Amino acid sequence: MTVSQIAPHFLQRPGRYMFQVGLATVTLFIALWFEHFLIGAEAVGALLIGAIASSAFILFVSPHRPAAMSRRVLGGHGWALVVGSLVSLLTHSHLPVGWQVSSPWLFSLYAAVTVGLCVLAMTITNTEHAPGAGTALAFAGHGFDWALITFIASSVVILVVIHRLLRRHLKDLYQ
């Protein structure tokens, strides 16, 4: 990597970048640790760590962009909870145990439909938040689970509350 490949804003204010990236790291740690303490390691190991981490990235790297609006973060993950739960409950109650492994094409269809319905709900309600699609995909892979719902809801709330409290001190790190 050469100096010309580094974002000019980083070279001008490296402390700002380090602060906000550090804040995202600490906030994510608090959310994950809290969830581990609250509901155990099983939910922490679930597929949706990526979705929560992606939300942390958006909230603390581009805190003033539309994707970082509380309405979109809460709404995107909220729709994923609703759609993912409903599709999971309907599908898993009508299919035999182990169907995901024995029918990969059916699972792929199921996962795609779950994410598609979630994306549709987000776009209709103007609550688009891309990591919410990852949360919907986690439901497709994991199935309905109250611990999973608790993990998602509380992690997103922790991220949004810390973002809202500190937003006036944060800057968009890329232009």
C-alpha cells in the first residue's frame, strides 16, 4: 500500500478515525459480552454476528448517513425479526427435521425468500438497512429461537443508544 492509496481524510485526522473505529469496537464488545452474559454463548455463536457487526460499522464509520438513522437500523433488523420468525415458524412446522441438509435447493429457496420478503418490507416502510438482510438470513440458517430474537433486539438497541448518545461527537469517516 502506498500513501496515495490511503484516504486523504485519514492522513489529516488519524485520531478521529482511531477514535470512531475504537468506539465501534468497544460498543460491539459491550453488546456481544452483554448477550453472552444474558443468554449464553450459544446465541453469541449464531450466524448474525456479521449483521450486527455490519450495523456497528455503519453507525460508527458513517454516523450521519441515511443508513445510520435509528429508524432504519431498528426498522431493518425489526423487519428481519418479524419476517424471519414468521417464515421460520411456518416452514419448520411443515418440514421434517434435517430438511436443510437433505434438500439444499429447498433451503436455498427458503433462505432467498426469507431475505427477499425482509427486503420488501424494509423498502415499503423506508427502513432500509442492509445488515437487516443478514439478520433475516440468520433466521433461515438457525430457525426460530427466542434467544436469537433477544440477542438481535438487545444488540441493536445497545448499538443505537450508544450511537445516539455520541452522534454529535462523530464524523463521517469517508466522503
